[in-house]
Amino acid sequence: MSAIGGHTGKEAEPVELTEALERFEPWNEQEERDRAELLRRLRGGEELYSRENPAGHLTASAWVVSPDRTQVLMAYHNLYNSWAWLGGHADGERDLLSVSMREVREESGLTQVRPVSPAIYSVEILTVDGHEKRGVYVPSHLHLNVTYLLEADPAAPIRCKPDENSRVGWFSPEGAVAASSEPWFRERIYAKLNAKLNAKLARFS
């Protein structure tokens, strides 16, 4: 029986995330398949909110745009040696929208960031190669990621977070994709996020 339907002997999955994923409309086959896998794991009672599950855990990312949607905020991440979106681990927090906003504030120095919508903007399962972090080896694993569309003022002060990134900056949407040195992210994730943004803009034009 699923965590929604009754007691499983494990801590029940909060209805909010499961229902948000059920309401989420996949953009493409990648999102359809990744959403199905996220739901399967959540309904199965697997502990995903903390890094105690070494095989995979929940993360929240943000596609941060300017109010006029002409700019996207990126950070140059030390671990990946690439410009990338902002985000991080749930680390026990059950509200992943709050996680995404917290990570943006911590990684960019922005104090004012707000959701364009509380709904999930994108879903993706991301592979992370084994690496050293603060002198400790982290085995290869999966990030079970949800992305939110957030908004901030490009004129507001920003700064890097030296233990995670060396630069933070605003790009045009196309420039944000081109700045990444990770081909899979450029083609499968960032280009997709921009396509969704363009579709939203076209709907209201």
C-alpha cells in the first residue's frame, strides 16, 4: 500500500510533494519518465530527504529569472567547473520550494527572491559522479531533483559563496545555456527550461 493510502511501517510521505508531482504536467519524455520514477520511490516509502540514502536523495534547483524574463542567474560551481543553476540538497527539509529559495539566497547573496509560481517547474533525475568533498569521498549517486521558477531583481547585490562557487552572474537565457560547459545540461536541462519559459511568455503575449 502506498504512503498515501495507509500505514507502511515507515514515516509517511507528505501529501504535498506527491500530489505536486501528480499534478505536474511533463514537458517531454524525460520529465514523464523521471516523474514516474520519483513517484515510485516516494510511494515505496524510501527515505529520500536526507543524504543518509547514499544511492539517491532529493534536491531542489532554481531557474532564477528577472521580472522581464530577459535574464537568468547562474553560478560558477567549483565542483563541476561550470556555470550552472542554483540549488542544493533537501537535507531533511520537506518543503522543497523553500529549499530552492534558501539555496539561491545562500549561493548568490540575494535577499529578495520569490517564486513565480509555487508549482513545480521541472523534474529531472541527475547523475553525480563520485568525488571528494571537504576531504571525504562521496560515492556516485542520483539527485532526484525538482526545479522551481523563481524571480529576482538583477540590480540587487550578489556575491559568490567561496566554498561552493567562485562567481555569480546574470546572463541572457541563451547565454546561460551557452555558458555551461556540461553538454548534457545544456541540451537536456537548460535549453528545456528556456523553452518552457518561452512557452509561458507566448501564452500571455
